[in-house]
Amino acid sequence: MTDPRLLADVKSAEGCRLTAYKDSRGLWTAGWGHKLDQHFTWTGHTFTQSEADAYLAADLDNAMVQAKTLSEWVYLNTPCRENALTELVFNMGFGAWLEFRRTRAAIKQQRWQDAHDGLLDSVWAREVQPHGILDPDGKELPGRATRLAGYLLTGQYPNAQIS
């Protein structure tokens, strides 16, 4: 079962689009960032909310399975850091995460400041750093890269756990 905090964080960062679209890299996508079969033209195809939610649950479960195979997983000493790595694998893909060699090495040595800095010093961070996302109280939330880097740095969520 997917951690409720991870689910809420991903939903907040991704947003849900029930009509298929091409993402910033030209890949067919729908729902909460679910990559569709690229051998099919999805123009105008719509999904139900239930389908989008099911895709997200499966995608997050898959990302967690992949994340747990990484050599740095055993050094993630809090659920918050585990969720951060799972979300990173979900968002950028397993192969792309493997390219973060310095950040991964910093995690293995539990040098959390270096892991934080390495994550933010990347093309990925600049691509996924939208601002202007507001919480229910109207307070601006950090972009995805800043949020995940903060999770790695502190190992804690900045506010109460979502349950």
C-alpha cells in the first residue's frame, strides 16, 4: 500500500489530467503523470478518475520496488527519505536516477547536505521547480526539487504527516 504522504505529495506535484497529452519531452501521458504506450496515438483519449488513480497507485508501487533495489536504499533512515527516493524514481525514471552518481554516493555516506545540494544542482531540478503552488491556506509551497531535497536533508516532513 502506498504511503498516504507520498501519494499526496505526488498528486500535488503532478496534477491530474484525464485527457491524454504529450509531456515536455513529447511522451504521451495521462492522469497523474502516467506514461502511456508510446506506440499508440492517444489524441483525444480520455480516462476516468478511477483509471487515473489506479495508474498512479501501480506506478508508485513500481517506483518503490525499483527504489528498494538501489544500493542507497538501506541508508535512507527515515520514511520521509524513502518517500523522497521513491518519488524521484517515479518522476525521473529509474535510469535517470542512476545518473545522479554524486547524489547517490552522498546518500550512501549519509552526507545529507551533499545529497541535498547534488539534487538541486541538476537539469532535472530546474525542469521540475514550478512555483506558485498554494496550500489550502494560500501559502506558497516549495517546488518539487526543493521539497525532495529538503526531505533528503532533514529526513522529516516540514509539517504534520498526512494520514
